[in-house]
Amino acid sequence: MIKKILVAFDGSAYSRKALEEVCDLVRCLNAEVTALYVIPKIPPHAEPELKLPSLDPSYLGFLKEQGTLILENAERIAKERGMEIVTALEHGYPVDVICKYAYEGGFDLVVLGSRGIHGSKLLPLGSVSERVASVCKKSVLIVK
């Protein structure tokens, strides 16, 4: 039985749709929903193996503020659909953080939009969605 659902939420239209779908689904399941925003440790599309320098602390502060606003939007979306959700803000490589957070938090299902903010519309899945689906030890639902 699905009792805990993690929604990777980056503020994109795709993550909004994923959250809306989860809110509709949760009515039947009576599950707890957490929206997770990950501040990327390196620029999007860069591979962790490149070992690029960490973000400047002042810029990281700005990204935390933006992440907080994005999660407030997630709370508003859920509330409009009659749901209360938990939010979480983390920092790191999005795929690693999402998978680790899901596993350590005991989530039953991870839900992502098919693409994020930086996703190319030419590909069926964004790189984060594809990688999470491949490596996550929890069940993954990708919403188009």
C-alpha cells in the first residue's frame, strides 16, 4: 500500500502537473505527500564527474530563497486541490538527492514530471527523470 509519496518539484509546468496528479491520486490512498526541491550543486546538464567548483555562498543563498518560493508555490497548488503537503529543500546532485531522500525517508513512490525546467522538448524524458527511473530503489511514476 502506498502511504508516502515524494514529488520532485522544480517549479516547471511538468512538475506542477505531477503534483496535481498526485493530489488527485492521494484522495484515494490517504497518503502523505512531500514536495522536494533540490538546489543543484553544479550547473544543470553538467556531469558530477566533471568536478566543477561549488557554487558561491551568496549565490547559494539566492538559490535557497528561490527554492523556498518554489516550494511555497507547491503548497499553494496542493491547497487549491484540498491537500496539505510537506515540503523539503535539499542541496546536491538532483538524481542522487531525490533517490537518497526517497530511500532514507521510507517513501513508497517517487513522482516526477517527464521534464524539468531545463528539459529539451525533443526528448521524451529529461535527464533527471530518466536517471531517477533507472537508479532509484523505490517505485517511480513519471507524469507527462
